[in-house]
Amino acid sequence: MNKKDIADIRKHFKQGTDLLKITTIYNVYIKAESTDIYHEESQSFSLLDEEQQDLFFTNFKKVLGGKLGVKLFEVKFVRQSEEEAENEEHAQKLLYDGLHADDVTQWKEDMQRLALKMVQNDHYEKDLVITFIRGNYFKPTKRSQDESETAVRDEVYTTPFILCSMNQTDLPKRSLIFDFQEREFKSSMTVDPVVNITSPIGGFLFPCFTANAADVNHILYASGKANKPNYQFIENVLNGEEVMTAEDDKTVFEEIVKEVIGDEVDSRTLASVYDEIQSMLEVDEEDKDAEETTPTLDTKEVERVLKASGVKDVDSDKVEMAFQKVLDDKTYEMNAGHVVPSYTSKSIKISTKVADISICPQDLRYVRRVDVNGRSCILIEVEEDAMIEGFKLISEDLLK
């Protein structure tokens, strides 16, 4: 899935839309440190009152919020052998069977088994509410110039889906209230746990959508924290392959470049490297007719970027050996958007013993390390006045 696909389905979790219909909702309540289901209930989503539906819509949007590679990860199911294909507990089988089950009871049983997998493979310190929904997502076909808006809505891609949200509960805080009937102040006696639907700790969407078609071999996993996917959950519950975060890709890229050119580099070369990668992203965004895909950096692209940035003595053998040493995989492709510093942070940090300096990646070319009269200095070229706490910095002679 790409960010446009995710944003499109996410925006339709609301009242009154005709492009997303939720048919069934199934809630499971599990007490802390337990591996058994304490309570469960399943019903038609349309039977919930509007206030409850709005609360769930908010929750589902939170599950699908965040950036790909940071909080959302497209996970590939581990390929099963013929013998393993008969495994009734494999997540892909449970989800696929549940998605296409005509009997609501069968879908509920499949989701129940998946919920039990979640709590039997991990321990949760707070009570847990696991919510499953099943429905259909409708995406209009692309409109031709001679087609009307009505004609477009008549032709849609239809994709059945299952979404899961995992939420912890909190005990209500003790508070002082005023009783209007008795006309006196009282302490709040509410002890019912509150489901924290605004901060889901995990979830997933099945199947993924690729080129307007369902991809049942992938699942969109949602992490509760940025760049901190639950690898145990992905492997043992979803039966998925390992994923790389945006931070992982950035770190891997830096290590590969160090292996190729060494760990010393001037600011202009480093700025050129980032500019080359940024240009890949900009060209991709300008291609409006192409299906959205994020450019990747494999061995050939890394070699091209380094050569275009003016790095000497770079060849395919060096780059492949660097991939092999850092990743043990010469075929790995890094997400180009993850590598550009502005993706994971707003600026590049220049660290010294005296101070840390933050600068935008595109301005890195104006930074130099220079030696003046035997002293090592960071020199920043500026084209306008420099301000410090509201004061204009005056020009001085170089160090003497």
C-alpha cells in the first residue's frame, strides 16, 4: 500500500459515507496478565448508536494514522510449506477464512482464535480490548474526461477488509464532583475502566491494496509507537516477515556509505548525496500518471548516487561488498524517503564538544570545517543578517 491508499480509506471512517461500509464488529475484553477471554460481544455495526460509532471511527483512524515505515508497516506473510498450509492457526488463513465466511459465527470464531494468539504470545500489564471489524471498501475507478461524476461512482473497485484495533484500559482518576440534586460536593465513585481509544497500542488492516486490487499476501501492521514495531507480534501473531523502520533504513544507508568511502567526508559531498536522493523523490512525485511508488536504493542506485555526488573510486564491487557486510543481503532495497534526514527529523545535527548545531539538509553545503591559526572551527556561510536572541550579530575578523 502507498500513503494515498491509506489516506483514502482512512478518511472514509465517518458517518454518511457510501464508499466504506462496516458490517460486523466484534469486541473482546481480556484482563491484565490473563490469556483467557473475560468478555466478548459481536453485533452489526449499524445497530450501535451514532455516538458509539463515532468513537470507533476515531479509533480506526488512529490505527491507520502515521507514516509508512514509522508507525505503519506493510508486512509480508511468511510463506508456508504444504504441511504448514494446513495450520489452522496461521494468521493469513484465519484472516482469509474470516474475510470470506458467509456465517458471522465462523468469522467470530476465526477472530477469537486470533485474539487468543495475541495474549498467549505476549503479556499486557493493563486490561486489553481487541476490536475487529469486517466491511467493504469501495474505490471509484479513474474518470475519463468525457465521464460525469455520477458515472464514476457507478463503477468502483470493491475490496472486503478486516481491521483490528488493540486498546488498553485505564482506571478513572478520582475527582471531586458537585451533586446538583443533593447540593453538596462528593468524591467520584466511578470505578469502571475506561477504554483508551485515542491511543491504540497496535492493530492491522487486511488485506493490503496494491494497484486497486487486494493483496492477501501482505498485511498492514500498525505500531503503537513510532519506529518501534512489536517484532514478536509480527512474527508470532501475524506470522509475518521482519520489517525495517525508517530509522533502520537511515542507519543502514549511513553504514553502507561509510564502508564505501570511509567515515570522513566534507560537507559539500554529503550535501550532494542528500540532494541526489531528494531529486529522486521529487521526480517521482512529478509523475502524475504513474502509480505511486516510493523510489528505492539498491546497490546500483547507491553506486549512481555516490558517483553523481563526486565520490571517487566507487564501483559496483565496493558497493555490493558494503551491502553484504552491513546487511548480509546484496539484494536489499532501502526506501529513499527514509534515507533523507528530513524524513525522520526536521534537521541534521552537527555535534561538537562546544555545541550542537541543527541545520536543514539543503543548507548543509554552506557549512565547512576549517582551520584558522591552528584552531578547528565550524564555518557557516550566511547571505543575510545573523540573529542571536533578537540581537544582530556583527562581523568580526578571523581568529588571530
